[in-house]
Amino acid sequence: MRAPTRDLVRPSEPIGVAGCLYAAAALVLLPAAFLAWADGNGAGAFFVLLLLAGGGLALGKRRARQAAELHRVRTLRSTEVVRYHAMGPREFEHAVAFLCERDGCLGVRVVGGAGDLGADVVADAPDGRRVVIQCKRYGPTTKVGSPDLQRFGGTCYSVHGAQVAAVVTTSVFTKPAAQYASGTGIRLFDESALAAWATRTGPPPWGP
């Protein structure tokens, strides 16, 4: 399961209000241009067609800017993924703790290690909720499975008092893991969601 992320721009989505207005204008002005030409008013028809061409050019530039921004965001995110894959497990825990501090959490602690009972990073979110995170620094071919989630689910609430429980990984989650998380309220952050969080183009684990 890939946690939802939010791109700054989405060129694949409908063209929005500007595009709709342009399309509506085209439906009205094209017939008007034809009638003007048919009546011998060539200058008027030319002016209308010039307006349509200008609108199309502006729309094309907007789409190009959106595509360039999306490319920039994706490049930035992929760079973050590579950086996290190069870390060791302990270093990754500290990197996640840094992100928590950067985004306003208080009392951030790295508690992972022997006897951690599933918690690697604990913190208080900006709104005061208790955040408990388990970090899984896995390779891209190793998925986080349901047994990992079950061990964490058995302690994150009852032992650590989590109000927000999350598993953050450099990999992805299996379908059974995603199903278990859905039933227990554990938030899943795969490599894509992690990269979005790190680059400020997506929410943190305690976000909406």
C-alpha cells in the first residue's frame, strides 16, 4: 500500500477553471468567427481567431509550468529516497526524529534498540498528541509485512500510549500489512510518502 501523497501540481487532472473558460469561449467565438468571415467581415474574424490563439498559447504555457514543477518535485523526492536507502537502521531512526523536530514536534526521542517494544521514535505533535513511530529501513525489494505491523500494534497503544501510531519505511507494505493497519488505525508511510514528508510536499505522519 502506498500512503497518499500530495503533489504540488497535477498536470494529469482536468485543466481547471481557466481551461473550462477557454473551451467555452472557443465554442462561442469559433462560430462567430465563421459567420463574420461569411458576411465578409474578414478583419473581425481575424481578430476573434487571434484571441483564441492567444488563449491557447497561455493555456499551453500554464501546462508546461505545471509539468516542470511536477518534474522538480519528483526529482527532489527520488533524491530523498536514495539518501534514506544509504543509511543504516539507527541513522534512519535519527533522520525520522529530525523530521519530527523540524515540523514542530516537542520532546522528540529516539528510543529504538533492544527492549524498545516496537517504538523507535516518540514525540508530541504540535497539537499535543502522542506520536509513536516505528522505523523500517528496508531495501527496495523487502516489503514490510503483517507480522511487523502486528508486533507494533500490540504495544504502540497499550504500552507507549500512542494517539498517533505510524510505521515509516524506505520500502513498501504488503497488502495484509495494509489491511491490518487499516483495522487498527496505524498510519503507513512508505518510501513515497516519506520522501514527500521530507521534501515538504506531503503531510507528516500526524497530519490529515
